[in-house]
Amino acid sequence: MKSILRVKHTMNFKAWDGYSLSQTLYPSFTLSLLSKEGNTYTKRVGLCNGLKLVDSVNSVNVLNTQCRLDYLRELCGITEDPLNIVDEVDQKFNDLYYYLLTQWRGVGLSTASNDFDHVFVSIFLSKRTSYHRNVLSWMSSLFKMVESVDELSEIDVKNLIRSPQAIELNRVIRCYIDKVRYNVIRGNVDAVRLNLLEIKGVGPKVTYAFLLHAMRRTDFAPVDTHLMYFTTKVLALRGLEPDKSVCLRYRCDCCKHQCILGNLRSFFGRALGYLQTVCYVHVKEFCKKVRCCECVLKGRNLCKLQHF
């Protein structure tokens, strides 16, 4: 049963040793709903507007909100400790998952399932561009002018932000409102997956990012460049990128395409979303910077990557 208590003034949410709000929010689409000043994040978009999350030692101080407790934990990424599900990972990668998550103990999984409309816009805008350099500023600009995604669909977005995605955004939002939103509210994951893929301009990466970050289905994850790199180089797993035409025809559990996502889901199950989140940080900060001497996976011979 979900908690229906609400925070009215100030409360401290304890996490686990090593947890960091800033590290948790960095790879998350939740960050696009917040503004940052020092160690304080203020929610400027969507539900619980005005909520303040203050990064503290192994915890978060929450101020100025009447948001549900369970949703606060979700936004902070402390719904569960990702190490608590290590036993659900296939034995082949059990040690790798454990040591990778131990190295990045600060990173939880922040999702925003009560702000699914806004998360969809953020995910769609992130196609083929820098999330931190561009999408965060675009989201801030757009939702200073309007509050809801319905309002956003009525203005000409391409005149507000310069982006190839902006040209498509109005049409895509209208399709999302007409075909997808109802099934998101109902929690019908299969219908959401198919309805999203049917929208022109929305592919598997956007679709599976939405299932993870807007519906908190942690058994899905977007196969972005970081996860693809980690999977093929570090894990040495072979597989194709998810293909939109194939995803429209088959569910993962009965698909013969042998894509990376299907392979990863079979090995990691509901730990996949946690893995993808940490991989985003690990590949950027360690693999791409050739910091192998600091990597716990390399030290324990769990990494297949060879740098020359």
C-alpha cells in the first residue's frame, strides 16, 4: 500500500551510505524538471512545483512541499537500494553488477512517474543532442512560458528553441496526448510501448527511456551510446540495436531479433534500469577518459575492454 502522508514543512530522507542526490540526478530526466542553486534543487516543472530538495550526507532534506512521500522518494532516487536486487541478476554478471554499483554508490535511480507528460517532452528533445548542454535549458525556457504539455502543444515551439526536434515536437505531442497518455494513466505498458513506436519520429530509444523514467519499469532501458559501448566493449556481448519495425511486431520475450536490449533484459531483469543509469556515468567518467586504473571492474578482471 502506497503512503498517502504528505510532507508539509521539512523532512530528512535517509538513503544508504555513499548516496548523493547530485550524482543521482545527473543521469536522470528528473533533472530537467528542476533548477539548481548550490546544493539545492527546486522543482519548477510539473507536480509539486516549489518543492526543494537539498543534498545532504547520505540523505536529502525536503522543504516546502505537500508532495506524497512515495513520490518524493522516487524523485530522490531512493525508492530502493539498487544493491538489494543483486541476487536477481544472472550469475554470469552478478559480480559485475555488484562491483559496478559499489563503485558508483552515490547513484540511485530517480524517475518521475507522476510527471510523465513533461518527462516525455524532455526525452523527445534529447534525441541526437546533448542533454546537459541543450535539453535542460530548452525545458526551462519552454515551461517558463506554459505550465502543461497541453498548453505547449498549442504554441509554435520551433520559434522558441532552435533544434531539429522542435520542428517535430508539436505534432509528436499531439499524437502522444491522443494515443499514449490514456494508457500511461492506466499503467498499460504494452499499449504504451506500441503506441509510442507508432508515432513518426519516436523510436525504441525514446520509447524505452519513457518506460523507465516515466513509468518506472526498470526492466526496460534505452540503448543509448553509453549502454551500447558498455555492453559490447566491457561485457563483450554481441547484439543489434533495437529496430523500430521489429519492436512494433514483437515483444522482447518472443522476439528473435537478438538485439542488445533483449539480451540485457534476460541477464539483468528489473536491475537493467539501474545498470543503464550507472553505465551512463561510468562510460563518460571512466571508459572514455581511459581511467582504467581506477576502475573496480578492471581491477577484478570483470572488464573485457582493451585499451592500446
